[in-house]
Amino acid sequence: MKLAIMGAMPEEIEPLLEFFGKYETVNYANNNYYVVNHKGNEIVIAYSKIGKVNSTIIACTMIQKFGCEKLLFSGVAGAVSPDLKVGDLVVATKLAQHDLDISAFGHPYGFVPEGSVYEEADAKLIEIAKDVASEKNIDLKDGIIVTGDQFVCDSERKNWIAKTFDASALEMEGASVAVTCNALNIPFFILRAISDAADMDASFSFDEFLETSAKISADFVIAMVEKIIND
Ligand code: ADE
């Protein structure tokens, strides 16, 4: 099995590299890929840099160049749902691009012709995550996660996103990874731990909790790896 695990920022993959310990570094197309041999399986780990374009390139490369058969994303997100607090884990059931807008032509937000507003995540990987959560007694939430090339730090924008997409959390890479994986028929899973509330205090909260929340998410993904490779 060849498994991809990606984040957007160094902090989001550092706990993974620390856990696996030994890896080969491959530089390709202006990005590093860390290749781990884990019990005869290849795990390719990379951070993409922030945003939809960068995350698309890295997801595509992990699949097309490295031959990864499944993709897990681990990172942090801003809470949209008031039920989500800093450190809470949320897995995406489906994802949409909140900044994709050709509504001038009568289309719904997040939609372009021949596409769809929502991209569904892989049900089997979500099931594995729920098994891990119940075994470890972790409160894993699920919901719609939305993505845009924008750090949201404004309650008005957040409330619009909540209402328009019924979203639980927002970030800057998940939906583009989802579009890529679905186009290439690769099962994917997007996990986020909350770092902020996407409100006026978001940038401070993000700086304060990026590392701890990123580790909560990465540790959960590590716990899923064994079950995925034995699946
Ligand atoms: N990732 C974590 N917090 C975020 C926010 N407020 N906006 C966009 N991406 C985020």
C-alpha cells in the first residue's frame, strides 16, 4: 500500500516525521516529499504550503508521481459551528469551495459547470476514523468543511459561509484536495483540529494554537495508519 499524508504547513506534518523518524527526502517541483517505509508500506508525507493551488499540486504529485493509493490530510481549521472549540477534531463528510463564485450567471456559490458544489469524502476512511475515535475515547465530530484562499477573521463572512454551505469548519486546502482525489479516483480523508473561531481574534488564536491543534490532528492520523494499511 502507498499512502499519502499531507498538511499545508510544516507544523502540520512535523509530528508525523517525528513519529516515523526515518525517511528519505525527495525534492520535486519545488517541494519536499518525505518517504517512509512503514512495515513494507510506503507512506509519502508532505506539506503543500497554504492554499488551493499549492495543495492541488501536492495532492496531484503524491498520486501521479509517487503512486499513492489513498490520501489523508491533517491540519488545523477555523470553527464555523459554535459547537466546535479549540482543539476539537472534525472530519469532513463533504467539502466545498466557499470562494468559488459565478453566481452572476445564476449558479449557486461553490459551483462551476461540470462540477458540483460538494465533494464527498471516502466513507470507509471516515468509518475507520470513527472506530479509532471510539477505541481511544476521543470525541470526533464530523461535518461539512469549506475551503477558500482566504484566512477568515470576520464574523460576518463566517456567518455567510455557515448559512450558505451549512459548514462546520473552514480552512484553505481541503476542497481542492478533494476535487483532485475525486477526479483521480483516490479515496481521501480530511481531518482538522480547531485552532480559532474565524472571528476578529482568529489570527491571535491561530498563532497560539497552531502547533498544539496540528499535533492533535496528526496524532489521530497516526492512530489511523495501522488500520488503513491492514484494511
Ligand atoms: N485555518 C485555520 N484557521 C483558519 C481561518 N480562520 N481561516 C482560514 N483557514 C484557517
